[in-house]
Amino acid sequence: MELLQRARAGDRDAFSALVQPHRTELRVHCYRMLGSVQDAEDALQETLLSAWLGLDGFEQRSSLRTWLYRIATNRCLNMLRSSGRQPAAPPEAPPLPEPTRLGEVLWLQPYPDVLWEELSDQAPGPEARYESREAISLAFVTAVQLLPPNQRAVLLLRDVLGYRAAETAELLGLTEDAVTSALRRARATMNTARSPQPPAPGGPEEQALLDRFVTAFTELDVDALLALMTDDIWVRMPPLPFEYRGTEAVHRFFGVIRSLLGRIDHVVPVRANGQPAWGEYMRDGITGSLRLAGVVVIGLDGDKVCAFTRFDTAVAPYFGLPRTLD
């Protein structure tokens, strides 16, 4: 109470202390809503600014946390409605084989584990259907991006954060009937998304599979890679729109990549979205230094790799990956 009074009196340090316990989860919520780390950070900053300017309007009928979630969710909804989500100019693509399909979520970015892992043991509300780790996976975040904005917000508030229908309706300024209807449609869409069963994160089974896969990847040994993949493997490369599904399509894809690149010279392991990831480096033929070429995140299903997503170097700063290595 004292912090709130001081913050209302204009004490910025008191306001920072007041909202600090909620910053991490609010940023993660904005990421789930928007699918982009940069957009999530922008939404968080706008949320905190709005909260600072509107603190006198906080009537304490709900918790401060719920009030902040109301601001953050509506800020994200405004961002979704006010601008398109496609990149302005997709980067030039190398000569790749015909894709299985063209992807829709081209703005997707990976989320570093270091920015959310403190929430991994946090218990969601009583209404939640998803655990924290599942609700941060790339597969989940990608599927959520395909929902209309209101359905997206309702699903995250109800099934991830565990707010009750009445609370969600108040947060979004909707009727309970509208919330129930939106949730029903959102769940129907999400139920079509397959949920892989990965091994324990950081455990010996995951590490053994990762070691084999990274060895095959750095050598671009296509047959060895395919032996470690599920039959319905997905390969994606946002912001490029090309997506490849199944071993035959992925074999063609990696065959072309091998002819273009030869091999990957070095990888630096990181983690993203609760999944194994790494920065890939290739040696510069002129300087001899290792140059960052991309960031890869893989999804695991049992003892196989079920998803391979490669991002460009724009996401590197979020992982502390240097552009070059000596």
C-alpha cells in the first residue's frame, strides 16, 4: 500500500518497485499475443507507461496484476488491429526447392529462455489448461498467431493464465457469453494443432539426441539428419515464407542447402521457447573469422526432431550471440 501511495505521489522508484514483480510475465504475455520479442518489448513499455500515467485510475477493485494484464492485453489488441503483421519486405531467398506450402506467421521470433525461465515453476490459475512450458513453445505460439485477436486474448487469459470467464469478460470489456463463444472457437482451432511429447528439458535423453543432431547438422549430413527426424518433420524459416513438411520435402531442402553452404563451421548452444537452440556460424573465406549465419530452434517429440525452425540474425541480440567469433 505504501508503494502505491508513493507511486501515486509521483515517485518513479516506487512505481518501478510496484510493477517489477510482474514485468517478466507481462512481457511473456505480450509475446504470446504478438509472436515477436521486439513487439512484446514495445507493448510492455507502452503498458508500463500507460499504467504510470493512469495510476490514479486504479481503483483496487482487482489486484494490481490483473489491472496490468488488462492494460497489456488491450495494448496488444490495439497493435494487432492497427497494423499488418507481414514483414514490409521479405528478404531475398536463395534458390530453394518448391515448398510444401507458404507460411503465414512470418513475423515469428524465438523467445530466449533466460527471459521467462523464472516463470516455469509458477502455478497458473485454476482454470488453466496449459502448463507454462507448453504455452511458450514455438508450436503453441505459432498456432495462437492464427487466431483472430479477440479469440487469441480470450484463450490466453482463460486457458494459459487461468482467469475465470467473468474476470476475462471484465478484462476485455466483453460479455461472458462473448467470452464463452470466443473460447469455444479458439479451442476448436487449437485442438487441431499436434502437441509433441519432448523429453525432459536439459535431461540426458534430450542431450544425447541434441548431440547427434548437431553433429549431423554441422556436417550437413542429410541422411543422418533425416534418421533423427519424425516422418512429418516441419522445416520453417521466418521471415521467409517457405515451409517444408515430411522427409521427402526436407531431404530436397537440405540437399540444396548442402550444395549451397557445404557445412556449418561452429554452433553456440542457447535455449528458446523451452527448446534446444543454437547460433550457427560459418567461416569467412577472406577474414577467417566465424560469422553468425542464423539461429536454429528445434522441436522434439520423444527421441526424434519434429520441427526445425531457422531464424535470421536479427534475433541474435536477444540471445547474446556475437556477430563474429575469432
